[in-house]
Amino acid sequence: MNATYDVVIIGGGISGMMAAITLVGCGKKVAVVSKGDPVCCFSTGCVDVLADGENPLKGIGSLPEHHPYHLVGDKGIAEALGLFRGIMSAEGIPYVGDVHANRRVLTSLGRSKVTCLVPETMDFSDIDPHESLHILSFHKMKDFYPQYITSRYAKAAYSTFDAGVTTTVGIAERFEDSDFLDTFTTWMRGLAIQEERIAVPAVLGRGSSGAVYHRIGGECGRTVFEIPTLPPSMPGLRLFGGLKNAFLRRKGDLYWGRGIYSVEKLGNQIEAVTLTGPGRSTRVEGKAFILATGSFVSGGLQASRDAVMETVFNLPSYLPPGTRDAWFQDDFFAVGHEIEKAGIRVDASFRPLGTEIENLYVCGSILAFSEVMKYRCGHGMAIATGVAAAKACMGAYSGI
Ligand SMILES: Cc1cc2nc3c(=O)[nH]c(=O)nc-3n(C[C@H](O)[C@H](O)[C@H](O)COP(=O)(O)OP(=O)(O)OC[C@H]3O[C@@H](n4cnc5c(N)ncnc54)[C@H](O)[C@@H]3O)c2cc1C
């Protein structure tokens, strides 16, 4: 099988999907090739932009000079986040928040996490320790212990509902059934909850989370919010599902579960990639390519004893100076391990440095110096650089 596109995007994480949606939105014929589910499926679903300080956009100016955010700029970042919100809203998973203000969400460990944009189901999650809170938990639910929260909040209590299943995804799927939702709300009303706010682990449905959330809030007459759980995370899965649906709705082609078997080049151009997978091989031609394969966790980068490799095009990767000992700090949980700087360096048009290839662009957490954990800028940087790389690709490469 042979297919031809304007742009082929390799990697279906947030950066790749945002690049893809930007391009199809401009009438381009686009394919996304991805070998597996992206990191956002394990995430809280909240969009961290830059977690230090009150105003994430203001903080960008003080990031080190090579940080990829500087290639996008404040205005570009705000626009990309606006585009993201529009897409998610149209998919029925609205995000709330202000790109100029960080906020806090309560986590399942009873601590707060600083983030920027959150799904509407977490809008009321910034709770004062003195406020009263009632947690609606689930019998034997895996990896969710309301006691972690009640031990930190003086006026918190919890009740437990038996959903008949114990996994996050299993309970979320049960909420898609209206009979189950009726039974749950009847049980909840019977509790005659007195606390000011109600929190529920993030299991309020898969695709219908908005409707389930509003129904529960309406029935109990209280402010309700979801608490992001440990992976697998429903808000993360909803986020990914929303972007995937938005792309497919705009007639993009998705090659899911497919890696790259080989790359064809002619002169300074990449012409095509052949995909791994069962049966006949699939050859995908493109006028331009965007690499969005993520960092180590997704396999976009691979480390050996003394080198870091980019796994699709074998692009030159930045590696922190010194021996491998210098890659990590002694304290595993410390922020700012040097290895986080590893990745692909790009020019102002998101083209990789140190290669002759002309029709290749790079975005997302594979970019050198992004230091996602240190700056807590994960999804925000993926969104901003994904949109910017797509625009650079359309603007700079005349073949599209
Ligand atoms: C556990 C965890 C929790 C996090 N939580 C948050 C959070 O709550 N909020 C936040 O803002 N950030 C969070 N982050 C950071 C954030 O998830 C990432 O930085 C961001 O989503 C990365 O997006 P990406 O598109 O660059 O890459 P990825 O999400 O890594 O996607 C890369 C994609 O490329 C595919 N791929 C890789 N190699 C190939 C290949 N050879 N061929 C085809 N496809 C390939 C992968 O299968 C994957 O689908 C978290 C990170 C981790 C690890």
C-alpha cells in the first residue's frame, strides 16, 4: 500500500496531534503515524505551562536561553493554548483556566499540584484546607485511598459506593450507563452530605464526563470536582481521545500502532517512510515530515552507556557534557537531572540542527533543553511547539 500526504507526522502525543490538527485545519492532507498511546494518557489531564510563579507566561522570559518556549514566544504560546481550548470544547471536554494564572488542583495523595488549564470537572479543585469536603469514593478502588486526603484536611470525610468494579477505567465505563448513574445519584442523595464541596476520583465517565459531572452537581446542589488518579488516568485518556477525534473529524489519516521500519531519502529531502505492522508493508510519502516521538519515556530518544540516539532518523542529539555519571543527581527525586536536557536542537523554524535534511520539523518533549520535569511545562510545551512547528512547516517549506 502507498499513500501520499502533504505532511506526515510521526508520533501521536499532544505535540503531534496539535501539529496535525493545525495542518488539517489549513486544508493540508495529513497522516499521523504512532506506535502506541502517548504519555498524556498517564497524566492528570491538566495542562502545565510553567509551574513556577503565579503567571506562567511571565515566567517564560526567565527560562534559560535555549528553552524551546523561546522559539514560540508569549503570544504564540497563548494562541496555541487558545486553539487547544477551542478544540477540546468542541469535543465536549472543555478546559477552564487563564493562561496568565497558575492554579492548584487536589491530587489523590492529598497534596496540591500547580498547573494552568484544567478540565472543567476540576474547576473547583483549588480547595482551602479549612473548607469542608466530602469525598465520594468507591469500594476497593485500585490506587485511590481517600484517607490520604482526609488525613490532611481537618474537615474532610468520605463515603464509599460499591460500583461492582474496582479499576479506574472500569468504574468510568459504568458511569456511561444511565441506570448506573441513577443508582449512584440515589445513593448520594441518601447520604445527605453537609460538607461544602464534594470530590470524586476522576472516574465520571469516558466520553460523557461533562454530562455526568453536571448531573451529579445538580443533584447534590454542591460544588463538585474530580480528583486526578494515578495512571491510567481518565482525564488523560479523555484529553487524548478529544485530540484524536478532532483530527479524525477533520479527515486526517491515523496509522495507529505502527512504528517506522525504514526511511527513504532523496538528496536533502525525506521522501517516504515505511511502517512496521502486520501484513503488507505500508509506504507513506510526504512533502514534509514532523517528528513528535517524545522523549525517553515514549522511545523517541534512547540512551546507551555513553550516547543518546534519536530513534527514527538518527538525528544528532544533544547530550549533556561529561560522563554518564553527570547525567543524574544522587537524589533520584531531585529536580533538574542533566539528562533532561538531552534531545534534538532546532533552528527558529523547528528544523533539526546538524543535518542536511530540509523537509523535517521537530516538536514536543523530544526537543533539547525542554526539561519538562524541572519546569513542569509538559503539555503546555507540547501544545505550543506542536502548533508552532506546523506553522513553520507551512510557512517555510514552499512545497506544501
Ligand atoms: C507519568 C507522567 C505524567 C505526566 N503528567 C503531566 C501532567 O499532568 N500535565 C502536564 O502538563 N504534563 C505532564 N507530563 C508531561 C507530558 O505528559 C509530556 O511532556 C507531553 O505530553 C509530551 O508530549 P509529546 O507529544 O511530546 O510526546 P509523547 O506523549 O511522548 O508522545 C510521543 C508519541 O510518539 C510515539 N512514538 C515514539 N516513537 C515512535 C516511532 N518510532 N514511530 C511512531 N511513533 C512513535 C509514541 O508511541 C507516542 O504516542 C507527564 C509526564 C509523565 C511521564
